[in-house]
Amino acid sequence: MRLQKLLASAGLGSRRTVEQWIRERRVTINGRTAQLGDRAAPGDEVRLDGVTVRLAPGTAAPHELLLYNKPLGEVTTRSDPQGRPTVFDRLPPPVSGRWINVGRLDVNTSGLLLFTTDGELAHRLMHPSAEVEREYRVRVRGRPSGAALAALRHGVELEDGPARFERIVPERGGPQRAPGAHSWFRVVLKEGRNREVRRMWRAVGYEASRLVRIRYGPLELPADLAPAAWRHAGSDALAELSGTLLAARNRGTEGGERAMHVLVSSDHTITASEGLAGRITSAVTARLDRWADRITRVEVHLSDVNSRKRSETDKHCVMEAHLGGLKPVAVHNDAGEIMVAVGGCIEKLSRALEHTLGRLEDTPGRAPSEREIASVAELERVELLDRASADSRSAASPKARKRSTKLR
């Protein structure tokens, strides 16, 4: 099992958090510094910051799940530089591992926040491909027009991409300070970008003055759970969440097609938010849909400083397509902006897959054999040939010949 998955399953942190520890060289396996991609078994000696992590079979306590009614004013972080109260301050100590928050709520949003000791479950619940529903009660200043509500249902354009509510229902019994001053709605969406609900209302000309999350997936905020109070959820609730993820996987495999999973990670200098991860996932799946029946997953890693170059192209993207257990196809690209680097990587990966899998399209259903998958060295040769061809075309252009004549 991959090291980050093993440690996440042990409840030490989400998979993304564990990957960051590995990049910071804080994890060792059997005395050597761990690297991303390393595998480990429960019998291996794994240490975090020099402290042995117990992974032996049968010793791990059952995973826990906690429901917390977040009040206004608390921040979703373990420690705050400004000294504000955090959502972890009031939580009880877990039996084993540590609490991992499933998603976030901003300081001015209250309501249901889930915590678990299962890092792998937290990672899967937060990943955009799971499409887990989040339901909110929202108070809006004024009375939104029918056109505004229709726009929110069909989709509005935000600075980080389009967004829409799956459902939006007026709540007629909601409290108001004065008739007509505010309107209450229940809204549902399937992603968790930063302040997304507030930004969507602002996009149609209204301000969300109060926001309360009342449901995450199948779990609702208990009516008798006071603000700043928590409650342990039983094994049935964990089973419900797992069932939600299974349903999401089944939706992606209807009609006999396999789901292409896109996993996005980043180093400590780049925050791979749910919004950014969602944009990358959409771009990858749209461009590589042609090979969706052969790709099991695409791993994307982002970093901010390309140590091999000292230039403005300091955003580095590595993209690796896994092909049903055969050798993965990996490419990389640099650019001045993250999404430009990602776009270049997608194009390179598309060409690489064309090179390795294109000739097999006439025989659907047959998986490529080991010898039919290009090695990394072969792919690098293809990229070098592409560059040489582009340079040759550029040198042969009339404008290039003119510049050459002037130099002579």
C-alpha cells in the first residue's frame, strides 16, 4: 500500500497532509527517508518526526466520526496566528490518531462540521469527484428576483470557474428582522470552494448575510445539538458516508465504463483547494475522455519552484496516467501560472497517450500489453522530436530568414 494511504488510514492525517510530511522529509521507512510513491506494509518501521508509528495489524482502534456544530467566530485550523478560537479547541481527544476535519467552514459560517480519525475517508469525501452534497440555510438581504434564482440554478461564472446550485428552495417560515428585509433559502451544491455560496449570491447582485450548513452528504445537523457542542456518531453514520462514496463511484461507472479518478496534490507553497482541484479534474477528464476506458487514474502534482530553472516559469506540474496496473505514463510542464502549466501537461499527456494507446483503438476491450506501453525515455524522445520539429519550422519561416539575413 502507498505510504500516504497507509498513514491516512491509521488516522494520522488526511492523505494530502501526509504527502506534505513526506515532502518535508519528516517520514522514514525502516531507517531511510521516505519519498512520494513509496510503499509500506504494517510490519515496516515507519517514523514521523522520529516517533514510531504503530501500524501492526489488529492494533488500530476503530475509526471515529464526530459531528460538531461550529459557532460563528471559530476558524477551521489547528492553530491561528491571530489567536482566534479554532474548531479543534473544544473537541474531545480521539481514542487513536487525531481528528481530521472534513472540509472547512469560514469564520462567519456556522453549522455542521464533520471530524474523523480516518484520513483516507476524509480525503475521498472532500475530493470533487465524490460530488458529496452540502446543504445550507442562507439568509439573503432583500427579495431575489425570479431571474436571479434561475441564474443560480443554471450556473453563474465566478473567478475560479462556473458554479451552480443543485437545488434552491425558499424557506417561508424563516426569521426576519422586518417584513421584506431578508429572505431565507435552502441551497444544495456538490462542491466546497472557498466562500462559494456567498460569492454565488454576490454574482447575481445579493448579499448572503447569514450562512448555516445543515447537512453534509447523508448526515444532518441534529436539531438538539447546541452551537459549540459535539456528538459522537456511530458506525451506522460511517457506513452511510461510505455508501455515499460507493454511490458516487457507481455513477461514474454506469454503462460499463470505468471512472477516471483524478488525484491532485501540491507542495507547501501552493494550496490545492477544492476549487482548483475541481478545475483541474474537469480539464483532465474533458481532454482525456477518449481514453477513459483505459485510464484508471491520473495523478497531478503541483509545485511552486522549479529548482532546475531560474526563470519566470516557476510553476511546475507533473501528471501521471495509470493504465490498469501497467507502466504509468508521466509528463511534466512549466509555466508562469498554475493552470497554464496544467494545460500544457494535459496536452503533453494527450500526445503521449496517442503515441502509446492510439494504435490499440481499433481493438476495443483489449488492454495494452507491457511491451506496448512506452517507457519514460521513449516519451522524452518523442517530446524532443516535437521540439526539434517546432524549432525547425520556426527557423524556416520567412520572418526568421529575414532576421538571419540582417544578422549576417
